[in-house]
Amino acid sequence: MKSAKTIFSILGIALLTALSLGTVSCSKEQPVTPDPILILAKTQVVSGKGSQFVSVKAAGAWTLASDAAWVRFTPASGTGDNSDIILQYEANSGTAARTADISLSCGGKTTIVSLRQNAPSEDPQPESHAGTSTKRRWMELPETKDNDGLYFYTHDMTVASKTIRNYSFYWDDKALVAHWVAYPLNTVLRGRGDRSDMWGLDPLLPASKQPIVTSAFRGGWSRGHQIPSADRLNYAANVATFYGTNMTPQEYNFNGEIWARLEGSVRGWAGRCDTLYVVTGCVVKGSTQRASDVEGKSITVPVAYYKAVLAYSKANAANGGYRGCAVYLPHDKAIAGQTVTKNHDSVMSVRALEEKLGINLFVNLPAAVGDDTAEKIETENPALVSWWW
């Protein structure tokens, strides 16, 4: 039989052991390393040779790899977050589409994203003809013309699990700017989120045919959005607003003041109607100024900017529910401190802006409301319509 001293000794050891185990079990848990995140601007690309920017979010050292030899990265490794990685892909000369699995590894964890490259027969073709307006009945579209050297492109986005249009643009690969960007806007289409600042390449065009906008335009010009970042807040849709094809060289004060205030007014109008159809454009004819991108490519500095909008409200019984407004601003820092109001000399009817530009805006409006009603909408002076102000 064990003595009392021995029993107490055993109990003491057991108690110390229990306390020790309890101390370990109650200690602060070690932090869990989050999975690395890999973001591609586009997960499907055209068959030709091209490139795009990708973004890595990682808690430590990481590496990128591909199971396909036709994909490579610069850089292929690093530490921490990086939004300036270039993914390059070779042309697909085969008859079938192909897929590359891209892996991002960090801290023993791996994230895989697939990139699909079209077969040549699957590539969307840029349009440079008036058929744009008859093939697509989108209310925001201006006309396009035959043989004018400009090309029509459209970016999609996903809203409520549906693929719909984000914005369209009419590209000038000599001036390296879009003559206009057109899109619908309302609360649902605007979405929720933050500014991505993913300054990158438009995957619809080769890098040689667009400005590289990872930093401001050289020559003292800011990167001015045509469709504003704040008009598309869902992440993937917002990333597309930072493509070089959506940028033009703008005076810093012009961009940050009168132009930014006008963009805010447009969002305010969109918030008061069912859908606002927006055309934002620039004028390059007559320009004598040039900016350049980080590679030294020459970009035309526009001489003026404009916005034309159609507000549709089902509750508005007049003119089929539509009303129109247009604004034309010289690209001049001298007006930067001004604000566009109903008395500003930049405010005009849609028809007056059409005559100034020499193009037909809202080419699909007559089909929706009839020629006579479309004429009333486009010739109405918005300065006399209180709804806008």
C-alpha cells in the first residue's frame, strides 16, 4: 500500500501535468496563412499573340507557373502583393482552343486559375461599319461609319450571374484613344465595391495597339477615364475601366475638377431615372499636342471632351419616357475651376452636339420612339428642363 506522501506526490505531478496541458490548450492560436489570390483581367483571350496584367495577393514569397509553354510571366516570383505582373501568351496557330492552368504558390498553398485561348475561328471581329447600330439595339450607341479607320469593341461584365454589356468603345489605333465610350448606367449596373487601380492592358487589343498606362502619360498629362471608375464598382467590371483603351491624356486640373464634377452630375442623373444611357467622347481633330506612354508610344491629346446622355424613366409619360442632355467642354485648364450648370455655355441639346461633332448620337432612338418623338428629345434644350438641375 502506497504511503500518503507518495499519493500526494503522484497527485501533484498529475495536477502540474494538467495545468501544463491546459496552458498549452489555452495559448493563442498560431495565425493561419491565407490562400494566395490570383486575378486575371481576362480568363479568355483571342487567338493572337498578346499580353495582360495580372494581380497577385499573397502573404509572403510566391511563385507563378503555367502547365503550358505558351504562357510566361514577368516577374514569375516575388513577395507580397503585386499588380504589375505581365502575363504574355503566344499565338494559337492550331484549329482548336487551348487552356493553360496557371498556378500561384505561397506558403505551401496553391491557387490555380485557367486561361482559355480561342482558336482563330472563334475570335470576335472588330467592326468598322454602320452595321454596329443595326446588329446591336443598345440605346447608348452612336453611329459608326464605313472605312473611317476606327474599330468598334465591347466589354462584358457579370451582374446577378448574367453576362451583360459593360461598355463599348470606338477605337482609333493611330491616335491611340477611343473617340467615344458608350454604356448604360443605373444603381444595379454601377454595383458596389472599391476602386481597383488595376491600370492594365485591354485584352481585346495587342499591346502594340494601345497605350501602356501603368503610370501617368509622359509630358505632364493625367490618365483621364472615359467611363469613370466610379460608374462600375463591381471588381471585374471596375478593372476594365482601367484599361489603356479607356484612357486619354488630360490636363490634371481639368480631370480632377470640372470633368470630375460633371461625372458626379451624370451619376446623380442616373440615380433619378430607371437607366441613363451615356456617351463620353473626345475630339482629336485639330490636335497639335502629343503625350507618350511608358514605352514611348505617341498618343494624341484631345482638344475637347463631351458627354451626351439619355435619361429613361418609365414613369415619365412625355416623349416615350426619354429626355436628353449634352455637354461640350474645350480641353482647357482655364475652365477647370468651373462647374457645369444649366447656365454654363457648355450645355446644349443632343442635336446641337451632333452638329458640332458631325456624328449621329443615339442612333437607335428613332426605332424605339419614332422619328418625330426622337426629334423632340434630341432638339430639346436641357437648360430649360428643371429635371436636370
